[in-house]
Amino acid sequence: MTENNPEEKPLRRSKKTVEAPEDTGFSRTKTRQKQKLESQAEKTKQLARKLNYAIIGLIVAIILVFLFMRFVNF
């Protein structure tokens, strides 16, 4: 506002007066999302390994029961 004309509106800045710097790194949110995805992938991998061990154990148990029933005449 100038003192000569009190009804004059103040000048506004343009929305693009300052250019944003290029995003060279990750933001906190992106970093957290990346860590969460990595954590989920690791947990999935561990769960798959445990499931494989459980399946192998059941197969061995079935074979042992079959052999027991075959040779003991149960």
C-alpha cells in the first residue's frame, strides 16, 4: 500500500517465485514406507521358510507312520 492511495491492494507474490530444489534424497515418509516394505518382505521370507520346514516335517512324519504301520502290522 502506498500512502497516496489507501484503497490500493497490496501486491501479491507469484506462486512460482522460488523454484523448489530437486528432490535428491528421500523424505521421511518415503524412507518409512521403504523400511516398512523391506520389513514386510523379510517377515514374509522368514514365514515362508518356517512353512517349508513344517511341510517337510509333516511329510517325514507321514512316512514314519506309514513305515511303522507296515512293519509292525498295526
